[in-house]
Amino acid sequence: MHLYHKGICYDKEENYKIVMFVMIKIMEIETTKLNKVVLYLFNSINKVIMTYNS
């Protein structure tokens, strides 16, 4: 069963698939673009954490 809330999936298997897909795609990216992707992911995760804590 998938449970979505604010774009976050609470199904552990689905999250595992998403994380693995993102990791594979990140490894394929050139270094210059990788910095932008990492910054975007960091900001996205930070935004979710700040929303969760408030």
C-alpha cells in the first residue's frame, strides 16, 4: 500500500526503488552538473525537514 503526503512516499519498498534510481542517475552525471544536482537535493531534503519540524 502506498501512502503519499506532501510528495513523500511512506512505502519503504517504493522509497528504496526511488533512492536506488536517483543514485544510479547521479553516478551517470558529469561533475559540473553533479554539483547542481547535489545542491538541489540538499535544498529539497532540508525543506522537507524544516516543514516536518514546524
